[in-house]
Amino acid sequence: MRLHERGIFVVPALFLYSLILAAALKKHKAKSKKKRQKIVGFKEGVEILQSRNILASYGIKIKKELPLVDACLCEVEEQDEAVVHQLSADPTVEYIEDDYEAYIQVIPHATSVKAKTQIIPWGVKKISAVSAWKLSRGRKVRVGVIDTGVDLEHPDLKENIKEARGFLDCRNIQDDNGHGTHVSGTIAALDNDIGVVGVAPEVEIYSAKAFDKNGKSTISSIVEAMNWCLEKGVHIVNMSFGIKQNSLTLRRAVKALSKNGVLMVAAAGNTGKEGAVLYPAKYPEVIAVAACDEEGKPAIFTSSGPEVDIIAPGVDIPSTYKGGQYKAMSGTSMAAPHVSGALALVLSRCSMAPEELKEILKGTAKDLGIPREKQGAGLVDVERALLSADSKGVSR
């Protein structure tokens, strides 16, 4: 073969090689400029405009502002660690931390529930909610559910869903996981002729979608959702999720809601270990809920520890599900809404401070004869809690 004929093959080969090399260099450059999410928390008294100017002076881009906690979510390139270190030494900065991930606390197995007529879930019966309905049904109490969203058209829920908001980048408000709809149903499924009935069937649900279809969220999205709940005047916030890290940002948010009189309920976690209660349940301002089965025994998956305040049903709990369905699910995620619903029943009838209500709920709980680290004060008994509140003369 003559040389110029070989060239017909050599030139295209070189051209192809150059394209591959260029693509590889581009990919390497993009990787080297990968951005990380950091939350910068400012000291008390630093105004929003001031914080913007401070971050701009360091060349750091703000992705979103978090006014509830005097912080900003920022994008920082990996090679700019020196800049982050300098910023951490700034006298106006309290802390800098990662935008940690949080996860819903559900066991990844659900079974379909089909009922010809309405059923009362065993958990609703177990906490004496049925007998409590003669005194209260949760009317006019607002419950914020920070979760995967809610099925806005579910026939067993839609009348009690007052508002929904999305806090992910996509701003979707519909439940694309099923978890949030399940949690909302345990709190507030309607008392009608279909499906199931919730602990507080006349409560008002404010759905804050901060978790994606995989049940994952970030601290910044959760804090935005908590701020929205506060703005909407909710009385109770249900948080069926957990995180291992003690986030300073989440700590600030919890303190802010507590200071404004908001009751917070959270899943203790599904680690199945002692001394492993997750945040935010681990914070003293939050009611930490462990899970039990129908026999009153601690669920094998439930986290335990001195931070556990109370125990509630959390195994094979039937409730509403996305797509107008009903499913039975397990987890401390399922236990927490029983407590949120119980608090709503008491709060609907009685006017009292959050700490006082928390103590009444714990003081009237039923001792299951198991270690305190596993049950806290015991099993929720909402009828006894209502009667105790009445006896204290705090009825509305």
C-alpha cells in the first residue's frame, strides 16, 4: 500500500484520538471544579445584607438564604479549602458545616391493604384514640408534616390538607415516594366510609415536601420547611426522619421553633441499637418516639437511649399511600405520627404551653414494663392525657 493511501486511515485515527483526549481533559477540569455545599452560620446580630457582603468579599456564591437560623447555603469549589478556612476565622461567622443528608425512618417493605369498608388501624386503637374522640377530634389544630410530600387528591386525606409546599430544587409538592402520604394518614385520615381513619381525623395538614422520591433530604431543605411551618402558624411539626450528625444548623432551627411555641415530634431512628437515637429526636426540645408492635413489645428495629420520651405503634401500620392506595408500613417513621395526632387531640381541647403538654403526655403514658431507654415514659394513652388536661382546668 502506498503512503498516501495509508494516510487515509491515519488522519481520521489521529482526529478521533484528539477528540477523546479533549473530552477527557474537559471531564477532568469539570471534576476539579466540582462544587460542595456548605452552610455558613453567622453570629447573632449579623443582618442578611451584611452576610451577603461578607460572603461576596471571599468570592463565595450563595445558593439559598436560611433566615430562620441566620445562615446561608453556599457553593464552594473543592480547591478553595483555604478560602473556607479563612472564612471560618471571620469574627462574624459562628460555624461552617456540610449540608448533611437526612433519611426517612421506614423499613423498606410495604404491603398493600384492601378494605371494603373503613378500618380503624390497630395503632389508633392501641393509644386509646377511639375513646378520646368523644372529647376531641383535632379540630382547628395545624400539623406540619416535613416529609416526601402528600397525595393531594387522596380521597381519605384531601379534605384535611390545607396547604402544600415543595422545598427541593424541582419544587414538586406531590408525594413521589408514598412515605409522606402514609405519615399524614396516620395523623389525619378522614373518618368516613372508606380506607382508614387517623388519630385526629379533623386536624389540618400542612405538607412540606423536603424529601425526594428516594426518601433523602438535606439540612438546608429541612430548615426551609421548618421556617415555612413557622410562618404558617402550625402548632405541631412531625419529623419522621433522622440524621446521625449533630448539625448546628438543625439545632438552631429546633431552638427557633421551640422558642415560638411549636411542638416537635420525631422518629427515634431504625438502627436497632442502644444509645443510637438520631437527630432531631435527640434534641431535648423534640419528643423522641420509639416504636412498638401490636403486643406492646419494642420493635426490633427501633433505636433506644436515654433521649427516648415515649413509645407508639410502629409495626405493620396501615395508612394512606400515594396514588390513592393504602399500605401497611413499619418504622419509627410510623410511630411518630401517632404521637403528633395524639398531641393534636389534646391541643384541640386544651390550651397550654408546649412543655406542659409534653409533660401531660408523658405523665399519662402506660408503662409497658420494659427498660426506660426503650419506651421512655411508656405507651401513649391519649384518652388519659385528655382527662388529665381537663382536670387541670385548661380546657378551651
